[in-house]
Amino acid sequence: MTNLDLFDNSNNEGEADESAVQVMRSLIDLLNHWEHAYYVLDNPEVPDSEYDRVYCELQDLEALHPTLIQTDSPTQRVGGKPAEGFDQVKHRVPMLSLGNAFEEEDVIAFDRRVKELADLPANAIIDYSVDPKFDGLAISIHYRNGVFQQAITRGDGTVGEDVSANVKTIRSLPLKLKGSKVPEHLEVRGEIFMHKRDFEQMNERQAELGLKVFANPRNAAAGTIRQLDPKIAASRPLRFFCYGAALEREQLRELKSQSAMMKWLGDMGLPVSQFSQTAQGAQGLLAFYREVGENRSALPFEIDGVVYKVDSFDLQDQLGFVAKAPRFAVAHKFPPDEVLSRLLNIEVQVGRTGSITPVAKLEPVKVGGVVVSSATLHNLDEIQRKDLRVGDQVLVRRAGDVIPEVLPFPGNVRSASSVAFDMPAHCPICNSLVRQEEGESAYRCTGGLVCKAQLTQSIIHFAHRRAIDIEGLGSKLVEVLVEKEWVKTPADLFRLKFEDLVQLERMGEKSANNLLDSIQKARQTTFGRFLFALGIRHVGEATARDLAQHFGDVQKLMCASVDQLLEVNEVGPVVAKSIRQFFDEPANQQVVNELLELEVTWPQAHTHEMPSDHPFFGKTFVLTGSLSNYSRDAAAALIIERGGKVSGSVSKKTDFVLAGEAAGSKLDKAASLGVTVLDELTFQGML
Ligand code: IVH
């Protein structure tokens, strides 16, 4: 039974509605709190499965009461149907751009000009608010009474597009602001972007599915925000950082400075970069530039410089604007990471699933502090779109530690004899036929595990830290093991012998023993890791975990029908079909069985990652009256965290009524139905 059962048999609709809303609110507040901890503070408070469970409970309740759905419910992040197009909206306050500084002298001149315009002595030290310049797309977000209302792109600075449905899907963006200082209307300004790693994973997935791959995280973020179907945005890893707000006069007077405003925004739950801080004078600005520059490649997202803003609002006001940029702020850009090179050859690489990826072999160049001599060209479409040919002069771009990108050089002079690249008809490794699958842009080697390239990549994937996790089994060693034909399937890893391993070059007795120890340790794994390690197409880490949790048992999974697979969270027809195909393959069945025979094991999973022996587990509570140590929401959260449910009205199905001070009619109802009543002290004891 769930929270909602009780609303069905109530004969007083108004009361039931009120109770439903109350329960919805406590679930929403709990979920929003968890999302903030996860996406903004990077500090998850509960396992994903627990989040999902409460989310589903809310969804069920909302399905029963569609008219009562709250606008800030996390289920509303993906709301309506695809749009026909975006509405044009005029910005209340124009969205300006920034002047640029490239050299130290430009920064010193900026600081000098600020002092001159403000009639301050040349030796005055100005306070600045400084932050990274996020490389994404600018967005303006309106909150009405603390609830997300509308998101508008920058557009031409005066008129932008209403992309609310897409922006709502961004998990680091609160749909409701928190705290007691939330204004009636707030227009937040910030940047939408993607983490570099998320971007790469997303691109890999796109390539796997034969869909568009994006050149860099900024393009991916911008391309996603302009999708008409919000489901696409919801499925992509967008993030948001806030760097300002278009404040009303009154608010400017009260807050006094950019830095105070940033703190206020952060306090309301808006994500603000940890790097945002204050700096004093031109020297302070330059020190910040160097500090951020040194940390640039370690940051999870791309930045293309830093931004300096005069901190005091009064002073900002005095300085005013030129053309379309404020005089009180400047962007100090990092030098571009783009260098001229030559495309010496285009080779192909064979991946784990047989996908054939063209790779550019380049005249080695130093870009972004690293020597680059090869770079992926993603797929044939990409090469044709960029019109690249062997022998061409090309630009190599590398931003931070993102994979280098090869771009056509506009000044290239092409030799008349150059030929366009085409995909090989046969795999360069195993000579099997290369085929383009229907509806996909990717080409694949049809050799399966006969192909040593596919086998090597499969074994590397299998042994990966996030899969079966065999420490010390690097890609070079896997290549050797495959080449020697000691490893023909993942199961063979568990048959490796000390006598063989020690014969390998650069493998002493100690390393051989260490490797065998790691292999021994890897035998004890989890069901989710095991499934992920198998390398089933379209089954990533999260899907593997979902499958493991749903089926709990490998035999059950292996014989599950497509329909049964479709019952799993996030598993759609493409994934279900791929899983079914994988297990229909006798060779794959054999590998699974051999792995089990070779004693690869995992603990039997519980359906939920929580102690099922807790006295609250599976029990339904009704709260009434006021408690002295907890708000109602907090008490509800504690119950839900322990696997219990909270309902709005008392019925035969209620297990406990938690009664505080001034408890009302619910207490009488509990007495008449013989439901156990807990006082706060007993409740605390049971917690
Ligand atoms: S402040 C008056 N701060 O850079 C404009 N902008 O040329 C105030 N950007 O498209 C903008 N990071 O989206 C500011 N920390 C930051 C920023 C930032 C990125 C973008 C912004 C705008 C462009 C300004």
C-alpha cells in the first residue's frame, strides 16, 4: 500500500485534497532537498534508489490527483509536449555583453579607468567581485514568489526565446527558492553548460546510437536548449551556474554589492561557483586570473577566462555603460587553444562494439600545453561535413582537457589530386565485413569477438575500475594477453596462470602475484557491476544497476522477455531489444555461465538499500498535532527514509498515528479503528 490508497475511500473531498497536498508537499520538499544536496552541494544524502522510490510515490499520488500537482514538483521538470517553436520574449532588462581583456596591461588599464571615471585617486584600491567565465550559453530565469516561472535565452540581448520547458529539466536549478528572504519577483542571470566528462559520455552514447555528436560542451548545451522536445533536454546532462541577477532599485540599495548579492543568491539555493570571490585592485585581479588559469584543466567544466566586476553597486551605477557593455565589468580571456597543423592520414579504430571510428593522424603540435598527434574524427558524416582530406592544413583545438578537435582551416590550399576519405569495406584488424546498420551513421565490424580489436576493448571494459575492477590490468597488458590468445573471453582472465604471466616481458614475480591477487579480489563483485562489465550495448552503469535491482538474479534476467525488460526503470525498446539479443547469443550465455562457474559472485540484493528490519519499514503513518522536536515535514522525511509511508487520513490501513500537541479528530478516528497511537517520545525511541 502507498500513501495514496487512503485518499480513495475518503468521503470528504475537500479534506482529502488538503491531505493529498500536504503529503505531496512533504514529498516534494524532501526530493528538492535531496536534489540540492546532490546537484548543487555535490554531497548526496541518500542512495539513488531511495530518491527513485520517493519520486515514484509522488508520481503515483499526482496521477491520482492531477489537478493538485504543485508547480515546483520535481516530476514537472519534464512537463508538456514538444513545442511548435519558441515564443519570443522581450527582456525586462537587456542582457549585455562584456568588454574583453587579453593582456595584463588591459587589466591594469581597466582598473585605472574605473578610478578615473569615479574620480578616485590613482592609488585607491578597488574591491572587485570575480568569477570564472563559464563557457556555455547565457540565460535569464524568472522566479515569482520563489517559484520558477520562465527562462529566456539571451537572443540578441533585447529579445530572447522562451526555453522554460528545457531549462526546468536542469537538476542543479532549483524550481523553488528557499529561505526567508525570497523576493516577490527575481530575475537571475547565469550560464547553462555541461561538465566535460558528462559531455564526453553523452557524445559516446550519441555516437553509439548513430546520432549527432557535438563538437564541444558549449555546442552540446546550446544545441540541447534549442530542442523543441523537453524530454531531450531532460536526458542530457545540463547544468547551471548563477553569476548575477537583474535587481530592482530597492534590492540594489539593500544588498549594496555584487558579492553580497552572490551570497544572497547562494543562500536561496541557487548554484554559485565555489570560485566566485572578491579581489582587491589590479594586482588582486591578476592573482585570481593566474590561480584560475592554473586550475583550469582540473575544473570539471570549461571556462574561457575570468570575469571582473566592480563590487559596489553605487560605484557600478556611477560608471554606467558603453554601447552594449557595462564599464564596471570586463572579461579577461585565456589565450586560445587553437594551432595550425596538417592532416597526415586518416586511420580507423575498432571499438568494443565493433564501431569503426576514423582517427586523424596529425603533424604533432603543442596545443593547450600538450603535444597532439592524433585526434578522433568521430564518424564519416563529421568528416564529410567538415570536408577534411588527407594533406589538408587543419586547425587543432583543445580546450582544457577535452579531447582535441580537428577543424578545417579556412586558408587551406588543397592539392588537386587529394581524395575524399571513405570507410573501409573490411575491418583492418580481422578483415570481417564492415556494415552500416540501418538508421545509424556508425559503421561496424561484423567480426564480434573473433575481431581482436573488439575483444581487446571488451576485456579492457570488463576489467575497468567501474566494472569488474581488476586493479593493475591496463590496456597494454590486455593487448598482450589477447595477442597471445590466452584471453579469448572475459572468463579466461580467471584462468590465467602464474607460470605463464611471469614469462611476459616486464612482468616480475611480484607483479604477476599482484595481478592474480587483484583478479581474485574481483571475483567478489556486485550484480550491477557484473552486468555493466558484460558490455551489453546500450547498457551503461546506471541501467546495469537498475536491471540488477529489478531482477536481483542473473538467471531471471537472462530469460526475461522484452516486455519484462521494459518494466525496468529507464529501459526503452532499443535497450530491451539489445539485452535480449545479447542473451540470445549462445556465446554470451556461455561466458556468463563460465564466469559463475569460475566463482564470480555477488551478495544477493535487497530490493531497497535500507534496513528492511526497521520498525517503520512498510508501515503507514498519519501525523496529527504539532511535535516539539520536529516539523511535520521533518518527521515525514524520517519515516520515509526508513521505508515507511505517510498518509493524510486515518483508515483501517493505517499502522501508526503519530500524535503531537493539540491533536484533533484523527486521534479519535484512530481510537475508533484501534490504530496504534505513538507519542513523540515513543516515536523518537523507535527512530
Ligand atoms: S557577467 C553585463 N559573469 O559571458 C554582462 N558573464 O560577454 C554581465 N559569462 O554571454 C555578464 N561567465 O553569459 C558574467 N561569471 C560570469 C560569466 C559570464 C560567462 C558569459 C555571459 C555572457 C558573456 C558576456
